[in-house]
Amino acid sequence: MPNKRAAPPPPRENALAIPDESADEIIARLRRVEGQIRAVQQMIADRRDCHAIAQQMSAARSALERAMVQLMAQSMVHCLRPNGQGEKELSRLTDTFVKLLS
């Protein structure tokens, strides 16, 4: 059965303006990260090997970072379009992106 999407909320200032397909991809990534975090929690509860836990935590962090990069990139692409939010928003997104990566 196809996924029925609720109507998007009315536009507001600084609202996330990316295509539905991109939002779905980012949400899917975040759900995978959520599963990884649950697995790490279980590994700690089970007193598994520290190195294995650290490796899984690193993988979850990398997956979260990839989701963040995808979100920021999609937002920047939207701002570069003629009907985008303009130069001010692009500058704001670029500053945020740089801060998050440093």
C-alpha cells in the first residue's frame, strides 16, 4: 500500500524547503541511525567488547553526519534555484554547514 503523506504545513519563516523525496531519504537514514543507536545500547547492556561498541558508535556517528550533509546540501540546492529563499538564506545555510563540519 503506498505511503499516504499528510498535507504539508503552511509555509513559515525558515521552514525546511526540500523536496518530499529528499525528506523521505533523510528520514530513512535517521531511522537506520536510530536502529544503530538501539543496537549500541543493547551491546552496552550486554557488556559486549569495548572495541566493538566503539566501532558501532563511530558508524552511527558517521551515518548521522551523512544525513546532516544530505539535509544541508538539499537546502542549499533549494536556495540556489530562482524561486529559492535567496542570498541571505544561502549564506546562513553555508555558515551553519561550515560550523557543523568543523
